[in-house]
Amino acid sequence: MIFDTHSHLHFKDFADIENEVKIMQEYGVKYATLVGSDCDTSADAIALAKKYPQFFATV
């Protein structure tokens, strides 16, 4: 099991989150921490973590 401890999958560069989740699964990444860099991206990280159980948000 792999846990990515620092990612920015909630940034706009990764607009196709369903595809990113699929890629994570293909490579054995079970969980990822979403790291915000300001108030807006932290809120985005929280929203995505609420939607996907494999994501955790840091603020």
C-alpha cells in the first residue's frame, strides 16, 4: 500500500479527478494527502476529501 503524503490533486491542473483516481489505483496508491497553499486551495482540498474517502486534507 502506498500513501502519498503530499499532493495537489485538487489544483486546477488536475481537472479530471476521476482519471487521477484511476491512475492512483493502477499504481497502488491507496491514499493521498491534499495540501493547500492558501485559503482557497485548502477549502478545495477539504471539499475533495469529503467526496473521496482515499483523500485527506491538510490546512
